[in-house]
Amino acid sequence: MANPSNGDIFDAINFGDTDLTNTLLKNPQAKWMQRAIASDLRTEDNESVRSITGTVEIDGQERHVILPRVRLDSITGKLVKLSEEDAWKTAFQNKDFIFADSQAEADFISKGFSNWQGKKEQDNAEY
């Protein structure tokens, strides 16, 4: 991933397979990200993933996080888009935040993964 401390700026357009792999390896609890990659399911708005970023306090330390607003409803088997409030509640319940070292990295992962996923879907539609 780009390193903001050496002058690089996180650029969501440059999010690639290596960034995805690193994110998943560092955050195995992020099953929602794995679901978005593996599944063809879509919300009513034709979304497979939508995430938000923020900060949470864990063990007295502020952490930068990414969490999903699109979730798989275990009862209906459909993807649903949650309100921000429900997204936060669910992420706390499931303990499936993705952690980042900075807000810039959190934004990079959130926006980059969305762009990466959209490009993957577009590439698959062309074949």
C-alpha cells in the first residue's frame, strides 16, 4: 500500500490485488469483504459492497476502522443496505471492523475496495 509518511498519497484508483490480499490477511475477521468478492448477490440498488470509515475506541486506544453498510441478511439470503447507525451497531456486534493505521489508509481501503470490486464486476461482464 502507499505510505503517506514518505510523501505518497493513498490513491483509491491504485488499489489492487496486493492491497486486497494484505487487507484480508491483516483482518481475517472481515468476512463481509470476503463475501463481497465471492458472491454475485446485489442489493436493490445493484450494490455488492458499500463501506464507511470512522474511529472507535478499543482498550482505551482510538482506532481507524472500515465497516460495511451492505450486509447479507441471514434470514432472507439477500443483501441489504443498512443505515449508518445500524452498520455501526452490527459491526460492533460482529466484531468485524477492518483496522487501518490512519484515516487516509481507512479511506484508501474503503474507496479502493469499492473501485476494485466495481472494476472486477465490469471485467467479468465483458466476458
